[in-house]
Amino acid sequence: MSQPPDDWEKLRQEILECQQCPLAKSRTQAVPGVGPNDAQLMFIGEAPGRQEDIQGEPFVGAAGQLLTKLLEQVGIKRQSVFISNVVKCRPPENRQPTHIERATCRPFLNRQIQYIQPRVIVLVGRVPTETILETTVRMGAMHGRVYHRNGRTFFVMYHPAAGLYNQTLVPTLEEDMQKLKSIANNDRVPSEEREQGQLPLSEFFSEEKK
Ligand code: URA
């Protein structure tokens, strides 16, 4: 049975007021996400960093600025996509979110996806990729490809922060963004060699199916 549709503003408020894990104590504010709630493209990062925690918007720090530039280079307006994170509150010292934090926050992400029904979900970096596709991730092998899981289409890209640390990755980020643009435009059917049946279906999907 499908769930009754969420109230978008109520969902946002629940995220802003959430006290379900210890990150609520250390955050400045929760960062639910930004962009239209009927976007065709949804970007999912790891967790808010320092700037995001201060400004209340995902991907506004240095990595976010690179993401915005990469989008603009291929003619995708940042304002046309929905951007969020696996975990909605900043982990102290920018450490990776723990598996418990990711699991606690997961229903919010599920509900956002369920509401938005994006055509393509872009997994930005290793943490969202391993969390959502439930696989041990080798980004070198997984980036720039499409994965179909339970009726949803995912695209994996390196985290733009990787391009800040290692400039030689920037052309790869640019190529992947170009591929994403082609996929979003339906210009070509992307390679599917790493798909169907290779990974277990996660709770994430079965929850969505209820
Ligand atoms: N990195 C992320 O993964 N998310 C943000 O919102 C900012 C930086």
C-alpha cells in the first residue's frame, strides 16, 4: 500500500526540529535541502559542513561552489535541481556521519525522494553511494555510471571536495557532469553493465515500496 503523500512543509519542519541523534546538540541548524520539490534531478551529498551549518543550505562552501560551477558549465541551473544530504546535520569537525546517524536520518531522505520523484538521483561521493546502493564503494570504478534499483535511476559522481584536494580530478568531474546532462536529456542510453541484481535491495527501497 502506498503511503499518503507527505506534506512538504511539515517534512521540512520535522527535519528542522529533529532531536533523534546527538548531532542535534552540536549543530547550529539542520539543513533539510534546497530546490524545487518537483525537480527532475536530485543531488545527495554526505552531510552539511561548516558553511552549510551556518547558512542552512547544502553545498554552499568551497565544494558546493565547485558543484555549482560544474552544473553551470553544462547548462544546468543550480536552482532547477534539488540538493540535500544523507545526514541533515553537521557532524562535529566534519567527520563522516556514523552508520547510526545515517540510519536515523534515512527516513527523511526516503520521504524527500518519495515526494519529489526525481528522474535521476545523483549520489555525490562515497558516503551517499555506499549508504544508498549498499555496496562497498570503489569510486574509481563506480563514478560516471547509471545504476537502476527498484525503479529508480541513480548516477554516481565523485564528491567535488575530491576535486579541490586533487585538481587532476576536475576534468573527470566535468566529464561526469556532461554524462549526467546527456542522461537528463535522454540523449543516449547509458551503459548498464554494473546494474540489476548485483546488489541487495536495501531497506531504503522496501520502505519506499510499502
Ligand atoms: N559536502 C556535502 O556532502 N554536503 C554538503 O552540503 C556540503 C559539503
